[in-house]
Amino acid sequence: MIVSAHLDTVFPPVSTCRLGKKRSASSPGIGDNSIGVAALFGILWSLRERDVMLTHDVWFVANVGEEGLGDLRGMRGVVERFGADVIGYLVLEGLALGHVYHKAIGVKRYRIMAKTAGGHSWSDYGQPSAVHELASLVTQLTAFRLPRDPRTTMNVGTISGGTGINVLAAEAKCELDLRSEDPKSLTKLVHQVEDLLINASREGVKITAEVIGERPAGEISVNHQFVQLAVDCTHEQGLEAILTAGSTDANIPLSENIPAVVMGITTGGGAHTVNEFIDVKPIELGMNGVVRFVERVGGGEK
């Protein structure tokens, strides 16, 4: 089986970690996903310390490309390397203690560009500005009514353009993120967005878009032995197991019908902020749970 954790964060490399008064530790990226990477070593050390004999091989894999525009390239490479000839995947996410991810949320991402001739804000007033055109387009996009069930979301995460306050912008761009629990709902939203983009250009205004990321959806049943084992190992630690969906490294194996679940190591908060923190005390529970999963999976100890 494969045990994996992504080692990239949304931050550049950092080397400081602050210990809190309430048994917490904080540092950018510490929960997502430094503690997950550390858990790879923790599982190995625990198995060796107790001289556990497994009925299966285990590969411990740290990968990149889970965050930002990485498009899960690390996990794509891992799945390509091992193919379908595996028991399955256990994916570690640092801040997901008590959660068992068995559904992969589909994601599609675009970079949208608006181009105009530009000009002077006074003397050329009335001519199109790329910033204004893009802002209008974003307003139209975010006016789409999205279903709550299945949950479907849209986000413009970045926007930039222009060269000065008194300049009609010649270029502007934004990055758009679309997600849904249901592949059909995502496909419907993609068609709506692309229809709008195709018809957005007009005289003096050129709108273009490129796909910059695509995370395929997938899932395994809540009755699958991987899910049931993850739930059992969580319950053994006195924790409630919350079955959920997410966009993680597990998207890739799940989309190829390879069993995969995500389990967490501890609790915390402030993910993707400079104040990100983890709670130290629950780490023992999280580690016990994932170690038990590795021991028991694939027809090993019951």
C-alpha cells in the first residue's frame, strides 16, 4: 500500500516555529502539511519500534504539487509509478483529525485575460479598459446561481492588471476556481462559464481563457473496507469519525477507481495563514489511528 503526504505548502520555506502556552505550535504550513509529512516518519518508527510484521509492503511517499496551481502533479506521478497493482492509498492531511475523506471533489481552473487598446483615463475616456471589462465579466460569473446540494462553488482567487491610476488598462487577468461534489454539476457549470467566455469578446475587447488546472472527481462507497477500517481506527481513539469530501491528493487514485482515503493527524486552525497552528496533544491520537490503519489494511491484523 502507499502512504502519502504532500510536502508543499502555500508559503515559501520558513524555519521558525512558536510553541504556545496551551500546548500548541504555530508556523506557516505547520498543519498543512508539515505535520502530515512528519507522520510518514512517525508511522515507520512506530512499526519498527514495536517490531510489527506486516502482510503487505508499504511505500512512504512525500510528493509536491498539491497546493496552488500544482495540479496534483506529484500524486499523478505516484499513481503512474505504481499503477493499479496496489492495495490502495492512505493520504495524510495534518489538520483533518477525525475526518475520513472518501469522496474527491472535482475542480477546474482557468486563467482569464482581457485585452484592449488602453489609453489615457481622461482624453480617451469612453474607450474600453481591460480592468473594467474583466470586472464586469467577474460580476456576471459570480451571478450564476449554484446548487447547494450537491455543493458547488466558484471563486476568483487572484486579479491583476493595469499600469497606473490614470491609465485605461490594456491588460488584466484573473484566476477562476470551480468545484463541485458532483461531476455532472461541475460539467454544467463549466459549460455555463465557457459559453460566457466565448461570447465575451467584442469590438475593441478580446477575452481569452486557458485551463490551468483540473482535479478529477471520484469516490469509494462508505461501505468499502478502506472507509470502514479508517472509521474503526478513528473510533478506537475515542473520536467520532466524520465522513466527508475534499480536494486532496486522493483525487487522483479515486478518479482511477483505486481505493484511497484521507485521514488526519491532529487539530488546529489558521490554515493557509501566517498564524497557522496545530494542537500538540491530539497528535498521539492521530498517529495511533493511522498506524493501526497501516497495520490492519490489506488483510493484515483484524
